[in-house]
Amino acid sequence: MKHVKLILIFFLTGNILLAQNYSPRVVADSLYSVSLENIGGENPTRTMLVYLPPGYDEDTELRYPVIYYLHGFGMSDSINLNSVETDKKLEIAFKSNKIRPFILVVANQRTLYLGSFYTNSSLTGNWADFTAKDLVDYIDTKYRTIPHRDSRGIFGWSMGGFGTIKMGMLFPEVFSCAYAMSPAILTLCCDRGPYFNPGFKDAQESQTREELFQKGFDAIAMVDLGRAFSPNPDKPPFYTDLPFSWDGDKLITDYDALKKWYDNMPYDMIDTFAENFSKLKAFKIDWGKHDQWPSIPVTSRMFSEKLEALGIEHYAEEYIGTHWSKLWSVDGRVINSVLPFFDANLDFREK
């Protein structure tokens, strides 16, 4: 009889363990966004991946907080899934109790020139409005979310870190918590300025998209920023006024275009949007000490110092690493820093 009881206990325990499924269900979805109707050739129908937590299909009444991830320049929703195996990393996070069950949303913001920079543009569409309005409304309507800012967070890396800060400034009524990882282009500085950045001259020398892409990352990025910040529909081939051009060895500055760039860069925007940004319940910024782009650690520190001077509470962390160090790895920042940050600051209770 004793052996029968032991076998029964083992059988029941085994069934319980088998029932503990930590794997999120990945839903491929898409949304046509009126905000993204544009004259620049971008597709207003955007794909997205929605990661539903373990148990989502079992309890049809339970609602969940939502975290939006903003990908980097040149990335997309599908690239993020395949390159970092996001579903497997979330499974690790759930198993190790780094965060309680939540819904993760990754929308595709890859454009013809590799990134939206999460910015409203008269040329390429209103990407900020798409992110904070159309996308959020769609997710809240279709999925079992807790549709309240206190239960909604946003984070991103590189271009996505830039976008995270911008969303916090423009839409604090939508997102309560934000985490910016290695944010790019917070302002024009160092390798992003005109003298140490070959992108402006390379863009000037390119007559087609193919020529531009042959020039490489810097040229593509500067044109992409121009299409977002300073579009000009009457100026082919790229339909933008860039702030810097060259006449031989002489630098020429277009101050009207430069002002438009500064008006769209988080370090320069914070003076205007400090009150908005201070409404966030929690904000964190981090960066690698040895980032391949020197402007990122410099401007990240600058941004943190400006927040401190403005009296805006936040967390800031410099780690030993590069732009790509320990992002989605098992010992990386998403699992061990970002998700615990949201677990501590988001409201997981239904309103």
C-alpha cells in the first residue's frame, strides 16, 4: 500500500509539473494605421508580434499589463523574434520569476530607409501617433489587457531607446514606465556631428537609394533621420533637407533644417517636455561604457544629468560593455534588469 501511495504522489506531481507551461504563445498580427497614410512610399499596414503569457488561453477572464518593445534601426518584429528568440527569453524570465505574466508587443517600424525613429513626419507618416495611439488602441481592443497607463510600459534599444524616451515625453498619459537601453541620437554630438560623421557627405554624393545603401550605415541613417525630422517633398531623390552639406572642404549649415532636428531630439526636447516626462512613474536609462558609437555614452550621461538638473527622478546605469553587449542573453539586461524594472513598477491588478 505504501508503494501505491508513492506511485500516486509521483504521478500527481509529474502531472502538475507537466501542466506548468512557461512558454508564451506568439501571435502574428497586423494593423492598418490611418496615422501612417503617407506620401513617402511607406506601407501603412504594419505587422506585429504579440507574446501572450502562460495561462492566457486557460483563464479567459484574467487581464494582463502590456509592455511595448521598440526595436532598433534596421530591425523589425520578425527579425527580433528570429535573431534573439524572444519567446524563449520570455520563457526563461517567467520560469525564474523575473516578472509576473504580461503581454509583450513588438510592432514592425522598419521603413524604406530602415527606421521610423518613432517620429511624426509629413513625408513618411505619423509614427509616434501610430505607436502610442493606433497600436495601443488596437491591442487593448483585441487582447485581454489592463487598459490603463499604470499597467502599460515601454522599452527599446538604440533607435528604440530614442523612441522610448520620446514616447515618455509625448504620451505620459499612455505609458507609466519607460526603460531606454543605449539610446541613439539623443542629440548631435561626437561621431553624430558633421565633422566626424561621413554620413552627411556620403548622402550628398548619392543620387539613388541603391547608391546610398552602398555607402553604408552612416549615410542611410542620416537620410532616414532627415526624412523623419526635416522632410522636403520637393527635393528628390531623398525628399529631405539635411542640416549639413559640403562645398569641397567647407561645411555648410542649413539652420532651418538643424532646428527641426534639434526639435526632434530627446536631449533638446526635454527642456520643453520636462513637465510631461516627470509624470512617468519610473524611468531608467542605461548604456555601455565601450559603445562603438562614442556619442551614446556621452549623450546618455548628458541626458541623465539634465534630468537631474530639472529635478526629474530616474535611474541611470553605465555597464562594462558595448552597444550589443548582453541584450537578450540569459545573463543580459532584458531578463535581469528591464523585466524586473517593470515587475516592480507596473500595476498588475485589474482596475
